[in-house]
Amino acid sequence: MTLNLKESQTAEFKQLWKDEYIKTLSAFANSDGGTLYVGVDDEGEIIGINNAKKLLEDIPNKVRDILGIMVDVNLMQDEDKEYLEIITDKYPYPISYKGSYYYRSGSSTQELKGASLDKFLLSRQGKKWDGVPVPYFGFDDLDPFAFRLFRDKAEKKKRIDAELLKESDEVLVDKLHLKEGDYLKRATTLLFAKQPQKYVTGSSIKIGYFKSNSDLVYQDVIEGNLFEQVDKTMELIFTKYLKAIISYEGVQRVESFPVSELAFREALVNAVVHKDYGSQHTIQISVYDDKLLMWNAGDLPPHWTIETLLQKHSSEPHNPAIAYPFFLAGYIELWGRGIEKIIDESKKFNGITPQFRWQNGLWVEFYFNNVDSKELETRVKTRVKTRVKILELIEENPNITNQELAEKLELTVKGIEWQIKKLKTQGFLQRIGGAKGGHWECDYDNH
């Protein structure tokens, strides 16, 4: 007879028992639990064992003595063949086998080492990497400029009590949950330290421009706190690394890039929030003539594939202590929508869907070689015409709402909001008063 299952994350077959297989049981306990079948070959065929009854008594005692846990050992019968079913539950605390820790990955048992071991031990304590306290790191090591930057952005987004923003840096750190007891957390070093890279190796962003995979033309390494890194990277990408198509509407100069600024920003912030900082690898951005690639170190939740990630759009931030201040400062608009927003913004911008793949971390790939310059120029002119129509409608009715504009121009409300943001940035439009009771004013004097 053959068992109606295959070796997997939670099942393994052994033809006979060896005490070293207790290591596999420890891996089950450290993962999602599982069952070890003894007397079954690799194909799931029951071949039986001769000492089943003796092992029925010996195995529970040996597991208890070596691992300190209890397992269920059941004697199974198939015609005249006896075999064992050893069931191990998932344990909420780490289980070591002779001083080492093991975990199930697919149908194999692997020893946890280095950063993977650190992450596993932290998870069993209910902690994340960025929530670990840092000794010998105090308020004197924090950068007042980083706090000013955070306060400015948080005040504009109004996601935090304005009175709290007036409190001291010490109070703000406590309210942002960046302190544990007398110690500041790792997240604090990345967000507010004077020298973040002194405390976290690899906590930087590297950008390179390539003519080919082996031909690096120039590069930049962006350091500093994470708020600075995002802002500086955005500036460098759209002033130095990406080539814009220039067109003119009258005397107004218009630039159009091959990648959506909003989609790229979302991908960048997603990388910063989800990165595995324990890996000590930098976020890497590679720019070519026809594509932009971004990679950040990390791992998928257990049992996930890249397809699962795309279906769910995003996963729980690897670094919640970092994600929360980023949310308050307006870098993250909605929780759990990172990948969905990258795709939506890119498709809305130029119809191109970014590609995602997993290779020791997440790759986000923006391709733009299939959009020629004439098509991009046409899109630029279309956007300019849309903005002109918006200004005309506002001149006719300064109290017009975004919903009314969207209906008249057959656009989405989000599309109207994006166009209005551009008009305000260029100085063509300003809002007088609040959302209720206020009105728009057009300004052509300086253009």
C-alpha cells in the first residue's frame, strides 16, 4: 500500500528509525508542525519495520530527553506490516537539537544560521528585527535635523496630533513606540540617528547606470536616515538617471519620464519598509537605457510564492517600527496595498505593468523600451491639454469639485487629483480656503 501523500513541509518518510531523525522532529516543532513516518520509503510505499513496538516506547522518551518536548507516536498497521506515525506540534518557543536550530523548508530540513537564526529566535519572542533594543545608543546620538524633517512631513499629512509634534524629541520617540525600557530600538537608529550606517551595516541605497550588465557607467550611494534616503533617491533618479522627453506647450516646458514617479516612489518605500536589514545588503537600483530594476533583500512569508505575493498585493511590513513613522510622515498611503499601487500607478501612467520576481529578495522591474518617443510625446501633449481644460472649467466655476471635474472630463477622481497636484506645483493653481467653503484661483501672471 502507498500513503496518499507526498513528502512536504509537514511530512517526511523514513524506511527505518535512527536517533538522528530527532533533528527532523525539532525542525517540525520550529516550523508548522509535521509528521514523520517510519517504515515508509521515499515514494510513500509502506515497507514496514520489525521493531515498531520497541520504538513506540523508546522514541517519546528520547525526544523528551533531547528536545524537551512531547510527541505523539502511533503504531500503524497495513496488512502484516507495522509502521510508525510520529506527530510533532508547532511550538511557540525555539526547540534546539544538540545546540543547533533547524527549520523545514519545503520537504527538507535545514539548519538555521546567521541572520536567519537571529530572525527565527526573535520571531519566537514575538519581536521583529527593527524592534530590538540597542545598547550604547542614546538621545545624544540622534539627529535634530531628522526630527525636523519628520515633523514637517507629518504636519502636512495631519496623521498625528499637532500638539504631539510640538513635544520634545524624547517624548516623540516614546509615542512612536521607538523605545523599550531605557533603550532605543534599532528602528530609531535608521530613522533618527546622526550616523545610521554606524549601527546598521548595509543600511543604504546604491544606484548604478549601466550600458550593459557588465558596463557600469556611474553610480551613487545614498546614506543618512531613511527619510533622507527616500527623498535623495527620488531626486537622483528623476534628475540624473532617467532621461525625460522634453516638449513645450507654448512657453511651458514639460518633461515626461519613462517611469511613473508615483509607482517608483511606492516601490522605493516598499523596499525600505520590507527590507531585511539583518542581511546587511543595500537596496540596489540598476538603470539601463530600456529598464529600471530595483532589488531589496528579504524573504517571503512561509509557504508563499511570488504569485501569492502578487495575489495578496503585499505582506505585513517586515519592519513595523519603521513602517509606522513612514505612514505618519505620508510615505505610505494605505496599509497592505504596496504592490497593488505600484501596478495601478504604472498602468495609469503609461500602460506598462511592472514585473516582479523573487531571487534572494524582491525584484521590481520597470521596462520602457516598448514605448517610443512619439507615443510618449503624444501622451505629454494629452496631459497638457487635460490640465488646460481643468483650468478652463475652474475659471468658469471656482467652486467646482473634483468629482464634477472627473465627470466632465471622463477621468477618475484620482486622475483629477494628480493633475491638480501638478498644476499647484507649477504655480498655475491655488486653493483659497479649506475643502469645504473654499474655492480655486487660477494664476497665469508668472507663466
